[in-house]
Amino acid sequence: MKQDLEVGKIVTTHGVRGEVRIQPWCDSPDFLLGFERLFTEGRAETLQIERSRVHKNVVVCKFEGIDTVEQATRYIGKVLYMDRGDVQLPEGSFYVQDLVGLTVKDADTGECYGTLCEVSQTGANDVYHIEKEGRVTLIPAIKEVVLTIDLAAGEMRIRPLEGLFA
């Protein structure tokens, strides 16, 4: 599991005082409001957050030491990362980046359905994309289907809905 996880991307500047607009890559833009710092790729830079707020489904953020639109412009397009240790997830919650790559098996028979290759957020529930031999099957990420997730073992056990893998 990676220590640094992607949380969003700076898409543009906001105003003239060095604020940036961050497109969040998490369940909710509000998630980003709880951080004191974020990083650029490879921890090339640590960006201390002075203030942040949600505005129209993006996060408007002011980093310490970035006080002009010209300074902020150099960050457009940068992906931002958080340290895994900065957040305690509720029990039963997982980072998408940890789920991608899990082997998906039948909870009853042990049959391998493939590898989780992508997670889509649909609003009602997430949808897991399971790939095997070039074919992708979509399964709902609901407790009736996904029974266990074992990151240490690298597998997810499911009980698929009738006809899902037919």
C-alpha cells in the first residue's frame, strides 16, 4: 500500500491572492477540508494549507507562501497527495487505490472472477469493475454482494447476484 495517496488536482487559480481551485478525487470535496498539508508528487513540495473551503464542488485553497496569482499559476495541473497517516478511515472503508488490483473470488466456491481494475462512483453506491481475460464485469459495491475485503491477502470475496458472471 502506498503511503501517499492522490486526492485531487489543481485545475486553475481563484482570484488574485494566490488561491487555487482543486478538483477533488475523493468521495466528497469536504474530505479535503480536514488537511493541514498536502504534497506534490514524490513529496517534491509540502504545501501547508492556510485556509480552504468548498465552492461549487471544488475546493478553493490558499497555501502558505503562495500570495499572488502568478505564484499560484505554476501549480496548475499538479496532482496533490495526502499522507495515509493523516486520516483515520471509518471501519469498513477503504481507499480506492488500495482496492484496485485485488483478486476477486467467489465467497462460497473460491472461483476467481478476475481483478478489480476500476471503481466508479454512481451516487447510490460504488461500482467495481472486475476484469478477466479482457472482459469487464460490473458489480455493485453493496454488502449483499461484497462480503469481505482483505487487503493483506490481496483479495475480495463476493457473492454475485444471479447471472452476473454468466
